[in-house]
Amino acid sequence: MPESNKEALQRLDAAHHLHPFTDGRALQQKGTRVIERGEGVYLWDADGNRILDGMAGLWCVNLGYGRQELIEAADAQLRQLPYYNLFFQTTHPPAARLAATLAGLLPGDLHHLFFTGSGSECNDTVVRMVRHFWAERGRPERRVIISRNNAYHGSTLAGASLGGMKPMHGQGGLPLPDMVHIDQPYHFGEGRDTDPHAFGLERARQLERKILALGPERVAAFIGEPVQGAGGVIIPPDGYWPEIQRICQKYDVLLVMDEVICGFGRTGHWFASEYYGLAPDLLCMAKGITSGYQPLGAVAVGDRVAETLINGGEFFHGFTYSGHPVACAVAQACIEVMQREQVVERVRDDIGPYLQRRWASLGDHPLVGETRGLGLLAALELVADQATLQRFPTDTGAGLICREHCFEQGLVMRAVGDTMIISPPLVITHEQVDELVEKARRALDLTL
Ligand code: PLP
């Protein structure tokens, strides 16, 4: 794009476009980055720079950019039936087929699917569904949903309330009533002087203490991301999830896994619940379900909850674009490609372990206090002093500085405070992993 076109676009954007999760003043001062094209794991900006997308968009473009199979599936469905709804006893082939396909992939007895248009809508659906479930079972006082500080469950009122991000709560008077939080199992950030296993168990047992403090008869569900993504790729210590499941079962609290990031191979399993040996009552998915080519989400529902819902009369809930036919057709094609190319197995046995090995090699850099990861998720912690693991003062902005150096190197890496995180497309090659790690190292050198 000629310079003048780019600048004209930036001017239009600055004048009329309010961006999500963006500091408006910074945008007015620095202008927007214009991304024009994608192919495989790479993006091209309006200046012609090639950028390795270490975040797969927003954790979603798992099959990479430019996949013909997904484009053709969308094209064919747009011609066949571009839209119809699923309300009032109606279905269409893409939604019915996709529900059956997902039921065959999901762990445990998650045999029923409620479609939405996004991850946030999944979590709003969860809130309404679990409260409706308990009301139908004659326990309407079971309304409280417990989640975790620093969790991310979306941006709608319910999603942001379930989430535990204080700046989000601060805007709009959240959380909504009957949504409470316990601490996260963030060992490096909040317990690095303690044994990780003991720390994980202690954090899980906060759930039991919270249930007892509230009164078990009031608690409807616990919701958590298997690995907290937006909070900084926080991987719970072993023992954490089994203990959470044990506590949920003991008090008959529904277990909801938010697999909006972790689902569809990100951890080397179709769903991370399999990896952690969990049998959730509900499971949320979005993002990788279509590789980000179409907006789609789904709540998978176990037999017990589904039976109550089915026999409970009309559930007054749904979205115009619940299970949009084009999105469902793309999801079906996406799953078929993943199966044909054994994408999940490759993440588990080959590219996941390779990325983790290469990523761990950054641990010798003087700015790095910890590296961690699972599958194709990884994080590193920036520290001012590697020997003592002392953090930078918060106003240093080391994470943001490092992120900008990554961009200059042609790499998208995200900063959550001073935690640098990646979540590249699942189709990344060994050579591209090497490129990612080399660029990350150069960015760290420049951040020093
Ligand atoms: N849940 C999790 C775990 C997420 O990471 C996200 C988005 O990043 C959401 C929910 C919200 O999804 P969406 O942005 O599609 O509404």
C-alpha cells in the first residue's frame, strides 16, 4: 500500500473507529498498525513487513492463514444457505452435523451442544444454564458461581464478572451479584518460595473453604480455564485440577471448564480436560473451533444437565447467530483438516515438545526468571535480577518494551505485565519455531 493510502486509512480509523482493549490516547498518538494479509503463520503489514504471528491472531488461527479447505467450506455454505436460525424447533445440516461431530470428540458424557457466536456468549450461556438447571431441580438458591482472580472469561457483563481481572471489574461496577473469586494457581507470581505441588493443593482447597463459607446449598458451579491464557499462560501445578474436581464432586458443585483457548489441540489434546483427567459437567469452546475463520462458540453439556434442560420446558436463551450455518460448515471443515493432518497428535508428540525445548533455552537469558509451557502455549517471566528473581518496578513497562522489540523483529508476542506469552498456529514448522525463538532472544537482548 502506498504510504499515503496507509496514512489515509489510519486517519479514518483514528477518527471513527473505537477499538476493543485499546488505549485511545496511545492510538491517537502512535496510529494503528495496519495488517493486510496472512499466509501460513505469517502476516504482512501495510509497509510490506512480514511478521511471524506468535499468537495465532487472538489464540485462534490454529490452522494458519489462507487455508483453502476452510475458505471453500464457507463459500459453498454461503451459496447453499447463508443464514437460518435454530430457534423454534428448526435446525439446518451444518449445525446438526457439527453437534454430532463435537459430541464424538469431547471427553466424558458431554454429548449435547448449545451453539453461540463467541466465547463470551458461551460463558453467559453457562450462567443462565446452571442456574436454570438448579432451579429445575428444585434448588433455586444454588446461584453462586465461583471463579478465579485474574481469570479471563470474556467481555460481556457475565463473562467479565466471571473473569477475575480487576481493571475490567472497575469499569461498569462488576462483578454481578453471586459471582465470587478465589486465588489463581500462579506459582511464579504468588508462591515461588513454596513447593509447587503444595501450593497447587493449597490454592485448590481455597475452593472448599469458599464453598463452606458461602454454604454449599448456595453454590451452583465452579468455572476455570484449564490453563489461564490471557492472565499469562498460568499452568497449574500437578494435583490442582484433581483436587478441584474432588471438591466439586463432594459438594455437588457443577464443574465448568472454559476451553475457549485450550480446546482444539492447543495443549496437544483435543481438549485439555482430557490431559488433566477431568470430567466436567459443562465445557466452553470457541476460537480454534473454526481456526478463527468464522465467529462461533459452543457449550458442551453433560448428560445429567442436558436431561434436566431437555425436560425443563423452554430455555429462554439464544442468539440470532447461534450456530450460524457458515460458521458451522467452517468448523466441520476445520475439524476434518485437523483429523486428516493429525494436527493434535503432532502438537502432542512432535512440534509441542520441540517448541517447549527451544523455548526453555531462553531460560539462560539474564532477563528471564522462568520459562513454562504446555503444547503450543508458552510464557516467560521477565525479571530485573535473575539470581533473586526480583521483578521490575511496575512502572518500568518491561513487558511492553519487549513486545515492541518483538514487533520490530517481525514477531507477534504478547505481554501480560512482565509475562511474555506465545500461542502460535498449530501448523508451525520446526524452522519457524527456531525463527520465533531467535527473534524472541533478540528482542530480549534489546530490552536489556
Ligand atoms: N474464555 C476464554 C478462556 C478466553 O480466552 C476468551 C477470549 O480470549 C473468552 C472466553 C472470550 O471469548 P470471545 O472473545 O470470543 O468472546
